[in-house]
Amino acid sequence: MTKAATPQTAEFREGSGQLLFPPGFLWGAATAAYQIEGAANIDGRKPSIWDTFSHTPGKVLGGDSGDVACDHYHRYREDVGLMAELGLKSYRFSVSWPRVQPDGSGGANQAGLDFYRRLVDELLAQGIEPWLTLYHWDLPQPLEDAGGWPARDTAARFADYAELVHGALGDRVRYWTTLNEPWCSSFLGYGSGVHAPGITDGADSVRAAHHLMLGHGLAVQAMRAARPDHDFGVTLNLYAVSPETDSAVDVDAARRIDGLANRIFLDPILLGRYPQDVVADLQPVTDLAHVREGDLDVIATPLNMLGINYYSRHVVSGAPAPDAADEPSCWPGSERIRFVTRGLPVTDMGWEVDAPGLVEVLRRVNDEYPEVPIYITENGSAYVDDVVNDKVDDPDRLAYFDAHLRACHEAISHGVPVRGYFAWSLMDNFEWAWGYSKRFGMIHIDYDTQLRIPKSSARWYADVIRRNGLAAQ
Ligand code: IFM
């Protein structure tokens, strides 16, 4: 496909006072199983690595776990009703592997599959397109006990699981994402250890990244063989990356972090090769002997869409942090690079708000890789919310969405094929190592009563969807 020929489908209608998105733009919101479902021990579900991790003292803030979360497993009808009120065109959710295949291999747990059938049927009844993610970090514990993602066999187990879920739900779901943010599964799970399973081994983290990608490729091949008409993709969390200054050490630090955050996934998946500079940077940690002949062909199995999750930018300096040397790190081989802030406004996660970074990421992917339809599969922000008179006013979250949607529009006007946007998140939920202390939702959850209150950002988003665009500024 010739990129230069891509029509500029986003139009700014002078005089209409609106910044319109292309017709058919897929407006959605996203969640993930362990973050919202609860019902951790019923209907045959068994523990995942996140159940084990969150029940290990000291791993999750406040000792929180996903045991109950938003109790979405029992309240999914009410939640789909709220989605319909928002006018969502699509809902991105993930399937809990340990709910549908509790041991990570072998037969299916029909009760688990039935839950997702009920959920999908409810969505379809409301005219909401289901968008299914197979893996959002909840590896069945028995697979971790057998070696987890650093073990090659886990890739094969994942492809079997994908086939099983696709076989059960492929008659009603068309959009299939294999992995959500393999960077987090590999480098936070096996590098810094701040995510489950909490391993701190640089070489393991790189092996995990490879086997996650291999599992992705095998899964796409297996599912596509059954239903070539479906859309298959993967979701990567990509960052804009900049050097703090234009000094040679800072520029090199930015190259390294871009390599480990972005290109270590983009290049194998979209180009069928590892970036050579990243391979060289990794030499002190691993020689990548786990990469076998033919793996990269599998990993580069063509995609129907690429999901991009965007939150912020990394600004880095190569002047080493004196105290960082021996800390477990999610940057294998580049452990001493310093992450700096620029004094921009930050969200409750401490992440700088940088909407231009989203334009940069989108244009970069479109310029440097073969063209593929892009969906923003997550974008959003955590802020502290107050409930006042049964209402939640969240102007900062609303402004974050607004700025990033303008960024999407700008990218589209430059010819980037952005086809949809999923707000993170539909509702407040279990924010991993931060427990329930961070709120990303457009719908407020009272975790004591399970009362749902749509925030002002939700009402605003409903209006954006209704008009398929934003008011001009
Ligand atoms: O909550 C997470 C989600 O599970 C994956 N992407 C980032 C979100 C915010 O940290």
C-alpha cells in the first residue's frame, strides 16, 4: 500500500464548529479481566500469577487484590447498560485465561466460557462491537510454575488457549487482540519484578518478550486458519522518547530506551527482525540464543490491525544515576539511564501529560513500518476524584482525553490510518501494583457498595461519540 496515497479522511469542517473524525471511526472504552471481574474463586476459575502476586504481602499497595474488584462478573449487565448509555460503538475487554482454561492447558472450563458468551451476547444485543483481548497479564499459575514466559513452551500453550477461546467465541467476535502490552508482561514481570510474577532477572525478561511474541504469532496463525475473515492484532504500549539534552550521551540513552520500549516489539512483529543496535545493547545480559530459526517469520505473521496504548513520553539522560546501578531493572543492559521530568503537569501516576507525543508515536509508526490500520486501544489518565452530591466532576481527566483526541485527529490529518479510539478505562479498577489507589475510570466505582457513577468525562465522551468529533477550539 502506498502511504502517500492515503487520503486524509479526517476533516475539519470550517463553520460547523467541529473537529470531525472519519465516518465509521470506532469509539470505545477498554477494561481488563483481572482489573474488573472479581469472582476470583468461583465457577471453576483457578489462580493466575496476579492472584498469587497480589496475595503475597508487600507486592500490591494496601494489600489489595482483584478478588472482588468491580464485581463485573456478576454486574456485567448493568455495566453493558452503562456502555449503551454512553453510546459506545465498541467495548474492549480481556478474557481471563485461568477462568476458561484453569490449568493453562487441557480442556476448557465451560462455566468460564459461558460468562464471556453472556457478556458478548449482551454487547451485541446493545449494538456494541466486542473487541476481545486474549492476554492481559493473567497467566495461569501452573504455567508460571512450569517456567512462565521465559520458557518456550508457554508460547505453544498460549496458541492452544487462543484456539480454544476463538473456537468458542469466534461465531460472535470479529476483533481479536492477542497480547496487551507485552513490554509490561516481560520487563515489569521478569525484570524489575514490580508486576507478577515478580521475578528480577534481565535475561529472563528478554526471553519472556521473545516467547510472548512467538505465542502471539502462533495464535494469529491458528485463529486465522479457522476464520480468515476475522481481524487479528496485538496491542503495544508505545512511548515517545526524547533525550534530555542534545549531548551524545543523552541521545544515545534515548536510542537505547526507544529500542527497549518500542522497537524490540515493533521490529520483530512488523519487520520480522530484531533491531541490531538493541541486540548489541543486550549483549551483557543475553546473547539471544533462545531465538530459533523460523521464530521471526512466525512473529511477523501479517496483522489486520495494530493496537497502540499511549500514556506519556520518556525523557532520558545518559548521565548515570549514581544509586541505580544494582536495582532490579526493567531496562536490561541499560539499567543506569536516568528518567527525568520536564515540569509538565502530571497525572496521579506521576506521568507527564504529553499529547504531542501521541502524534509523534503515530506518525513514527506509520512512517517507519509497513502500513497497518491502527487503533488506539488505550489512552487515559488517573486523577483523584471526589464524589460530591452523588456526582463526580473530573475536569483534568476530561482535558486529558480531549487533548489526546485532538492529537489523534492531527495524526489522521497527516495520513495515519487511525481507525478507532478506546478510552482507558470504562470504570475505575484494580491498577495492578497500585491496587485501588489510582482511578482511571470514566465511571466511578464505590468499592464498598459497588455503586457506579458516570463522571463528567463520561458524559463529555458520550457527546464526542454522538457528534463523531470534538468542538473546535
Ligand atoms: O491499567 C493499565 C492497563 O492494565 C494496561 N495499560 C496501562 C493501564 C494504566 O496503567
